[in-house]
Amino acid sequence: MKTLHRTYGFPVKTRLWILKETLVAACKVYISNRLGSNRWIPLPEVIVQEGDIPSGYIDAVVQRIDRVIRFVARNTGHLCLYLGYARAVVLRKLGTEAILNIGLNNCSAGKKIEGHCWLSINDRVVYEDKDQHLLYPLKMGASADSATTYWIGQADEELLIHRLKKG
């Protein structure tokens, strides 16, 4: 009888919580993008849990988040932002010190800005298929709560050094 109430090792209540948190995170990113807001949506504090959370459990949670986000944000052109933000929100609420990384390239005037978002846990990039994060080698700093870290690309690094030498 218990197996009827479980799918993928999660009770129904947990599955619904993950779904709710993921959809709320996706809505926050969507609204922020549509409003053209230049304010970043803060990530929640890490909720301290008793004991360590097994990595297999975290992987299963991320798989559920990814399924939802890949469905609701598939045509946005900002899939990595939706994935990164939703993963960070849920994992931080589960007690994992997840850091959202945002990298930008071609920030100089007149060029199309390119970017990528990724997640890191304990200074290790996680849940990335490709090494796209390597395109953003220069760390610019972190948000006040240290939940988000900002990076720029190689071309912008050279532009920044040139401007610092001039000024």
C-alpha cells in the first residue's frame, strides 16, 4: 500500500512541495524578465537540516526540478537561468549551500550580451553537461548574502583591464 503513495522515492507531500517551489521560482524569473527589472531576485537563506542529505536524494530532487523547468521554460531562451535559480532555491531550502553563478560576455556597447548560469556546491560546478562556465574566467564578486556569484568572459576581462589602465 505504501508503494502506491510513492514515486521515485518521494512521498506525495514532498513531490508537491518540490513542484510548488520550482513553479514559484520559475514565475519569479519570468516576472523579473518581463518587467525588465534590473534587480536580482534574492535566493533564500540555507535552512539548516539535521544530518547530511545524501547526494542521491539531491540528484533525484534536481531531476524533478529539471523536468518541470524544461517544460515550463522551454521556449524562453533563458533555460539556464530558470534551471539555475529553481535548483538553487529548492536546494537551499533543503539545507544545501548551493551558489548560483551568473556569467556574462560581450558587455561592451553595441554587442549582443551572452551569458550562462550554473550552480556550484562547495566550490564545485554541478549539474552541467558542458564546460560553458569556463567561458567566464574572471570573478567579479558576489551578492551581499553570497548566494550569487558574478563572472565575466575573456573579452570583457581585457576591456576591463584597458579601462582600469586608462582611469
